[in-house]
Amino acid sequence: TIGEVAEDIGFKAYAVGGFVRDLLQKQKNLDLDIVVEGDGIIFAKQLVKTLGGRVRTHDRFKTANITLANGFKIDVATARLEYYEYPAALPTVELSSIKLDLYRRDFTINAMALQLNPALFGTLIDFFSCQNDLKDKLIKVLHNLSFVEDPSRILRAVRFEKRMDFKIARHTERLIHGAVKMDLFGKTNNPRIFTELKQIFEEENPILAIRRLADLELFQFLWPDLLPNLKIDRRFLHIIRQAQQAISWFHLLYLDEPIEPWRVYLLAIMARSRPRQIETFCERFQIHDHICRELIIQKLTADEIGNKLYGRIPEKNSEINQMLKNLTNEGLLYLMAIARKKEIKKTVSLYVTSLRNVQSLLNGDDLKKLGYIPGEQFKKMFSDITDARLDGLVKSREDEKQFIL
Ligand code: CTP
């Protein structure tokens, strides 16, 4: 259908990028990227007329995002020749716009396209022998200026390498070293860098990628404050590993509470940093103030609790509740990551899986019937009853009534 819509309005449409890469590897990919030779916006609007769904257009870039009724997402871009101004100008006249579009992409494995127009539907377009690199499991740039153009691609290289168990090709790795020497990262505060870092932290197991970032000497740009005593030492790795375990554990609980793993990893990496250094990180990567504040508060709170729990685990469940109630899920997972004793992790896990859900059996109506007036007093009573339940002092509704009398 997509190809037919393009054909009807005289455009050529191609599936490109990660979608093609994953398809060739028989991996699932739920985002479809389409490039059209023609006008992407006209095409996207036409497509939505045919398939239904919603479209958001960005006129300046001639791109559009479509969300179909079933949630499937399609990004549409326009391949335009005038778009591509190269320092080392290419013989543009000889190149079709799809070829240039692909040439401008990050890595060969992401630079293939599939024809969508009916006559040639499904034909693979591979100008740069990308398929070979995919077979050989190599991450390779298409040209030497790739990282100069967009240093965030260095993080992408690391992410793809570790996610798919590929290898960054020798020449490409040399270009990364070159970029590091030229301080390419240091000069930009390109928000894309943080977006890519976040993506690394969203991977199932980012530990190898984090180590690779360190080996490629990228920590000096990302976390300069870690540097003077930058040892990817045992404690550092231990914390990251515990963070990863805590996040996996949390996912397995299927709590239906979304978490943002990047926050846990960032705090884990910066476990030994001061608030000021977190602020500097946030400023560099244009992270919103309120997010920055939240990160700092969670870290300080969890650090303090971590120390207390290291000294003594409270005997009373109500006390544990009181201690942990101001931590978000990410703060709790960070606390598990920095835990220096098994018992600390156990305590947090008990809190997450059971203590924090304990409530009184009596409700507001019950209290009213007993003659109490809603307001501040209610809150205090509920909290007292909950504490009593947590500590095993009351079990039934009757117990609770007795307890408040
Ligand atoms: N791309 C690029 N340079 C970047 C970011 C993206 O050339 N800095 C191109 C790549 O061709 C990529 C496509 O844009 O395939 C889509 O980018 P994105 O959705 O971020 O990546 P995917 O390849 O789809 O990877 P993922 O599976 O992680 O979504």
C-alpha cells in the first residue's frame, strides 16, 4: 500500500535505516523509516488518507511522523539534493537523491534501502556493499567526516557494537580515536549526545558499552570530574553491575510502573560525584532543571539512607517504610546499586514488593462512622494504622478499630 500511494503521486518511496538492517537480520523493529524522492509531506498526508492514523508534519525539514491506529509508527523524510552540502563536495549531479541520502547516514549497516513502489517492491538497494558489512558484523562509517559531522555517532557505534555483538571496523575505530584527540566531543554540547547516551542506558545490558566508552577515552568528555581518579575500578563496576541487576529484577516484577533506567545508570556512574558535578553534567547536555534537581535529590537521599542502612537495618517495618518513602523507583534502584551489604538490597526489595503497598483495612467512611472528621487528623490516623499493620500490631478490621480507640 505504501508503495502504491507513492506510485499514485509519482514519487519513489524507500524503507531505510534500522528497519532494513533489522529485517535482514530477522530482528523485530517497530519503527519504519521511509525516504521519498519527491515531497515527504504530500506523501505522508496521502498515506494517512489511505491508511488512517495521525500525521505530524515539519515543513522546514520536509519530514513527517505518522502514527497508525494500531500504534505502528512511520517516519517520513524527503531525499533532497540541495540538502546535502559537503565540505568535500561530491559530484552531486551523478547521484540520485536516495544514494546521497544513504551516503549521509551513520554506518553502512544502516545505509541500505528497500524499494517500495509496486514494480520493484522489495528490491534491496545497496550502493556501498553494506550487506557484506552486515554479514561480517562490522560497524563502518561511510566517509571520513562522519564523526566530525555528528560526534554522537561515536556513541551509536558503541551501542550497535555491543547490542548486536558486532565489531567497530579498524578504520572507523581510528576515526573515533582521531575525533577524541581533536576534542570533537568536548566542543559540542549537542543534545544528541545525551540522547544517544540515554539510548545506551536503555539497552538490556549496557555494561559492555559503558566499558567500551571508557576504553575509547570518552569518559573525559562525558564525566570529566571522574577523571582525576578515573579508575574503572572494582567498586565502579560493581555498582554498575548491581544497577543492571536491580533494573532487571524490577522489570521481572511486572509492576506496570514505567521506570527510566537511564536515571539509575547515570546516578550509578556518578555515585562518587558531588551535586555540583551532576549539575555541570546536566548543564552540558541541556537536561531540564527539574530533572536535574530530581536526580540530585534522589541521589543525596539514597546515599544517606545507604549509609544508615549500612550501620543498621531497622527492625520495624514501619521504620523501613518511613525511611524509603521519599525515594522514586529510580532512587530505590540506585540505592540497591550502591548497597554495600546483601541485607540492604533485601530490605529495599521487601519494601518495593510488599511494605509500600500495605494499607489500612478501614477506609474514610469507616472513620466517619466512628465519629471522626475528615481532614489532617484522618491522614495521621491512616498512617498510624498502616504503621501498626506493618509492624504486625493489628491484623483485622476489628483490630484496627480497637487500635484507634
Ligand atoms: N542516523 C544517522 N545518524 C545519526 C542518527 C541516525 O545517520 N546520528 C540514521 C541511521 O541511518 C539510522 C536512522 O537514521 O538507521 C534512524 O535512526 P534511529 O531511529 O536513531 O536508529 P535505528 O537505526 O533505527 O536504531 P534503533 O534500532 O536503535 O532504533
